[in-house]
Amino acid sequence: MVSSFGRIVEALVRDRPPVPVMHVITGLGAGGAETFLLRLGRAQAEAGRAPVVVSLTDEGVLGREMRAAGLTVETLGMRRGRPSAGGLLRMARAIRRHRPAVVQTWLHHADVAATLGLLLSGRRSDTRLVWGIRCSDMSGGNGHSLAVRLGRILSAEADHLVANSAAGLDLHLRLGYRPPATSVIPNGIDVRPFRAAAAEREAVRRELGIAADTLVAVLPARLHPRKDHWTFAAALAQAPGIVGLAIGEGTERLPDRPNMIRLGYRPDVPRLLAASDIVVSTSAYGEGFSNAVAEGMAAGLPVVATDVGDARAILAETGFVVPPRDPGAVANAMRTLAARPWLRERMGAAAAARIAEHFTFERCVTRFRSLYDEVGAYVTPHEVGQCRTVAGSTAGVRVAARSPAEAPTMERAGSSV
């Protein structure tokens, strides 16, 4: 029997307008996926379709920023990497309460938790489910983790799987993921902050105590084994005339080195890139679409990046691609750029032009909107409760093959999807 209080709550929920999109993510730390979700959610809110963001763990460092941007943020209090029955029930209740037209997941644990929560909610027939894949080769980490194994089993329950890199999509199909349809939407970069910060180069160098004629190589990445800061530090040891900037959550804990400045988490990344000459990505594994690389390119910097994920497709002719875990190759590429100012200028200009042509944030937002249209879920707010899958139209959507041998050739980042 439902209590009087319960009936009041149910009536309030029925009267609340449904939301177009509920984003479910593992946590809200300052990682690439989390930062990109903040930007995408802000853009959706500015378009009058403010999403709900559900963090499986806590609100991290970005939860407050999301609320300030007009997003609703809820946390489930799960322990990182350890889903709980109570957390899944809270996930189901959040879905019943908000009645989203689409649940969009981010990262492996969110794929699994949101799927189980949606099934428990009783709203599976009313809500489309879009899985998000943000990584590629996981040989250095969790390629056989419980979340990935469960993902293989549950992937057919998703209506669509969207990856931010062709490498990531290819990998998950090989791992046995079998969603009904797939697509690649590369990350997008808002180039305006990087253009605006260009004038602050001298001021930032004065703040950091860096001479005007010193060559600076910057690695914008949180401290994590896959980012391989060790290779960056070892490369700097082979290039003593270059100063390295390590930017990102946890980098302040790196060992002290004579030509590396450890800045930790910084919200003013465009200013720090303006003070730099080369952007570096030393990721050893797992990278899909590197925000660090793309933002450095938007700032007009030449790139030195390891051959992980879609790095080659993003860079084209705007930098050097080197083997992962090879400090000598990274150092050699940095020394080559240091000795050739004309090459830095040419590659940097080409990098900025490439981002502006292929990887703008506006283009990315449009692609997500088209994806939600495609699965029949991204409609005007008053129509959300009546949405159903749209049949017939498959533009931009790729039907996944049922065996690795049948897997289609995926278009590289920057191409039409």
C-alpha cells in the first residue's frame, strides 16, 4: 500500500517536466571526459535543454561548476570501481524521478551502472540508452576488468554506442561489444579562450619565473599511469635546454626535477598554453581523443604525441608522432622543434587551422544533437515524455557488425560520421 506521503511524492514527480538528457559518469574529477561533459552540458543548458548529471561516486572538483552552469547534479555515493546494490537502486530512482528521454553514459562503469539502473527503473521502453566510450587500447590497464566484461554482456541492451575515437570504437568491437548501432564523434574544442589568451604569454612567463627566450614544453594531463609522466620527465632530462610544464590534478606530487615546473590542477589552461612553445602527450595506453593535444593545437602549438588512440588522425602534418614509452624519441622531437623556430611556427599555424576546420566545439555539439535525434530522443522539452525510436533514418549511424570479421571500416577522427 502506498502511503499518503508516497502518493504526494508520486504526484509531484508526474507533474515535473521530464528532462531531455541524463548524463551518467563515474565521477567528476578534472579528467578529460569530465571536463568535456561540463562543456557539453553547459551548451545544452544554454540551448534550453539543461541536462541532469549523475555521478556514480561524488561531485569531485567539477560538480560545483556544473551547478553554476545550470545543470542538475546528483551523486550516488558508490566507491570508485565498486558498484553497489544500493547505488543501483538510487540510479533507478533518479531515472524514475527525472524521466529522461535519453540516458547518455560516460566511461565503462557508468555504462554498466546506468544500464542496470534503467532496467530496474521500469522505464526502459520510454528512455533511449546511449553508451559513451572514451578510451582505446587498454593493454596497460583494465582491458579485462569486471566493468569491461559486463560491458560485453550488456552492450546489446544499448540503443547506440558513441566513441570519441575510431581507435576506441574498433577496440571495443574486437573486445566483443555488440551494440545495435555505433558512431564516432570526436571531441570538439572551443577555440575562443585560446585565441584570447595569446596576448598573455609574457605575463604568464613572468608569473612562473620563465625567461622570455626559454623554450617551454607543456604536458596538460592529470597524474595517472596511462598519461606516463615518467616518460615526459625522462625526455626532459635528455633535453636540458627545455623547461617542462606539468599541468593537471596530482602533478604537484611529481618528483622535483631541475627543468620541470609542477603546477597541479589549474583552471587557466589557455593562459599556460599561451606561455608554451610545444604541447606534449606521452600517454602510454588508453587514450582515445586527446584533449591535451587538441587544446594545444587550438593554441597554435606544434605537437609531440605518442602513437596512441587517434593521435595520428588528429595531428596530420602538425607535429611529431612517436612510439609510446620512448623518452629518447620524445626528447629528439622536442629538440628538433627547439632548433627550428620556423618549423614550430609553420606546424603551430597548421595545427590551429586544423582544429578550426575539423574539431570545433560547435560541430561536436551539433553531432550529439543529431545523434539524439537519430535515436528518437532529443526533442523539445514538452515532447520528451512521448518520444520513441525513429525508424528508417540512419544517416551518420553505423550498424555494428556481429562478428569481428564483419566489423565495418571506421572513419578516422575529423571525418563525417
